[in-house]
Amino acid sequence: MLLTVDVGNTNTVLGIFKGEELIRSWRVKTDPRSTADELWLQYGALVRDFKISALAICSTVPATLRELRTMIADYFADIHVTIVEPGTKTGVPLLVDNPKEIGADRIVNTLAAHTLFGGPAIVVDFGTSTNLDVVSPKGEFLGGALAPGIEISVDALAARAAQLRKVELVRPKNVIGKNTVEALQSGTIFGFAGQVDGLVDRITTELLDQFGTRPTVIATGGLAPLIIGVSETIDHHEPDLTLIGLRLIHERNS
């Protein structure tokens, strides 16, 4: 069985694949201070009922990736390991100014989106940041847009505004909030949906000029469920997009 690990700035998502089927997944907090032994205690407890024969990893947290390499050497030395980094075969051409700047998760999502939905496509990844990644009809990574994530924005607002506070992130009954909580929920949920829709519309215009085809828009990431019912431009929700991409890249490198 293949263990896939997507290390993000806020959360780490782990998934177990049996062939092409994702049979189990977990979401845990990312702590860049965790040592290799602590990571093994956490991951090992989750996967102890599964016979792991291979491992695929992508990480946007350098400190955690360093400890993961130590964990692999100590506890996974006898299995095939794929780490998405420069030199790994991904099959995704990076048509940007500096390919080394592109996060591994964005490359993985590009491959998964093109494999599942074809192209052109736009992947909207709702995580610590909100990433919009643009995929060409050939599966190339064309670039995209980055914006502050939903939780980061809410935390910053609560920290900087004396009379505002963190609220539960749920869709309010109306856009016009009748109290502070509803007003904050409206501005967050409907505001971020409007941001995404506006960016998708502008990117779509550029893609139509370049390829003459309207893109498929795919939402993923831990915070996607907050927006997919409000956004007017999202076509599909694939919560396991990054894990699927890790499986695909592992197969290319096996």
C-alpha cells in the first residue's frame, strides 16, 4: 500500500492508497518543531493497521521536510520513497519565470487536475493561502494567483480590530448582517467567494484569448467546503486532489 503525505503550513494530510483507490485519509496539525521521532510516533500510530510498501511526500514546510528525511532513513529505509522536489519526474512543464519558486503542492495539484479533468483548468486550493493554479490544455503549469487564506484573514482582523473577534466560519442567512457576528461571517464567506469568482473570471478571459476554451474550475483544500456552495464559478470539488497527484507522481518514479 502507498502512504501519501501532503505537508502544508497549517495541516498535514495523509492518505493510504490500495492501487488507485484511496481507502483511508487523515488530517493532522503541522508543527514545524516536531522531530523525526515525534513524526514517526504520530504517523506510525495512524497507519499501524496497514502494510505500507511505498511512500510519497510533498511539503511546503522546509523544517518538517528535513525531519521527514530523517524519519524515512530511520523507519522507512526498506521501501520506495518519492519526494516531490527539483529533479523528481512529475510530467508537468513549469512555464513560469523561476520554476524553483513553485511549491511542490501546486505542481502535484496541476498533474492531478489535468489527469482527472483535462485542460485548461484552474485549481483553487483553499489552505493557509488561497492558491489559484492555472493548467494548460497540455497539462502545463502556466502560473496563477496567490491570496491570503480565509483563516489568516480572520485571525488578522480579530488581532488588529479592538471590537472584532473570531467567529465560527459558517454561511450566514443573509448577506446583510444584522449583528457583528453575521456581518463578519458575511464579509468572510461571501467576500472570499467574490474574490475567487473575480479572479477566475479574469483568468478565464486570458485563457479564452489564448486557447479559445473555457477552463474547468476545481476546488480543493481543507477550507474549500466553506466556499463551494457560495462561489458561482467552481465546477468540481475534489478534496483529495493533492493525494491523488502524489500517487500519480509516485507511479511515474517507481
